[in-house]
Amino acid sequence: MSVLYLVRHGQASFGSLNYDLLSERGHQQSRALGHQLRALNISPSRVLTGNMVRQQQTMQEIIGSAQWDLPITTDTGWDEFSAANLIAAYPQQDPEAQTDSRAFQRILEKASARWASGNHDDDYAETFTAFTSRVRTALINALTGLGSGQSAVVVSSSGAIAWTAAQLISGGFDQWLALNRVTVNSGVSKIVAGSSGTTLVSFNDHGHLPGNWVTYR
């Protein structure tokens, strides 16, 4: 049996000019996870991230704190969908969504439903079907070649992680949306793979975080 630890990146810089950077809290969350993984004697055979800066910064902090000597492999299949594209294509805009995380979440969920419907595919750089397909392929690639007793750590984003979890419980859009909503920055989902298939063992574990460090955006 092999194990995949699927990690959401630390808190990004919501409301700033460049969202795709960890905030100071994001760096702290990532280091805290690295310390916990070291304390648990987790020693992966490989580590992977998507191509996003916040994902790679998170992995760098984890590696440093866990004291792993491993190169980082990049797989763009773990990249997040473009929330900016979804919101820009949505016909009803809310200016507060640029600075208010709750307003942002409300419009994002409405825009996501429009995206997933498949009725407006020409409005998007990546369709919902293409997104879910690449995430499914990324999971297969991450597990391929892992032997029994070996593990890998992947840093990705909430949408990709939520879809991975949803498909492993035979869920669809509604399950994806619900899981995406509650995925915690630096939270860990554990997946095991073996002769009986690939199974989601736990989702969104964030016990390494003090209560006031828990963030969702």
C-alpha cells in the first residue's frame, strides 16, 4: 500500500496585487505542517506541486521544516482553476468581492455552477470537464511508481484537492463545491492506494494549526 498526502497551500495574499504569494500567515502554516510531518517520521519518496508560486513556496517551507532532501517535481495538473476567469465570465458582478472574502466566496460559487453546467464553455479558458480530467490524471501520475510502503507529498489548491476527494467518494459537482468551501490552508488529505484501489482515508486535517491560524482563503 502506498500513501499520498495531499496538502493545500498556505494562506495566499487575498486582496493584494498578487494573490499568488503566501502571506506571512501562509508561511507560518506551512512551516507548522513541516514540523508536524517530521515529528510523525513521514519521509516521502517524492514531493510534487503545481506550477503556482503559492504552492511552490508552501512546499519549500515544508521541506525546510521537515528536513527532507528531495527535489520538487512540478505537475501543472495540480494547478488551481482560474477563479478570476470564472468570476469575470459571470454576468452579475459584485465589487465587494475584490476585498471581502465572503462576498468573493458567494460570487465564486455562483460562477462555479455556471462553469460546471457546460452551457457556456466558450466563455472559459479551461472548461470544467478539462479541469476535472487533468486533476484526475495528476492523481494517477502522482501514485504511479510508488511502491508498497512508499509515500508522496503533493501541494495543490482547494479546487483540485476538493475534486480529488469528491471523485474518490463517487461524488460530483455538489460534493466538490461543499468540500472546496471548507478546505483549510495547509490542511492535509490522506489517500492510500493498493490492490483494492485508491481510497480517501482522511480529508482536510489541520491539527497542526493553532485555532487562530485557521484560514480558508
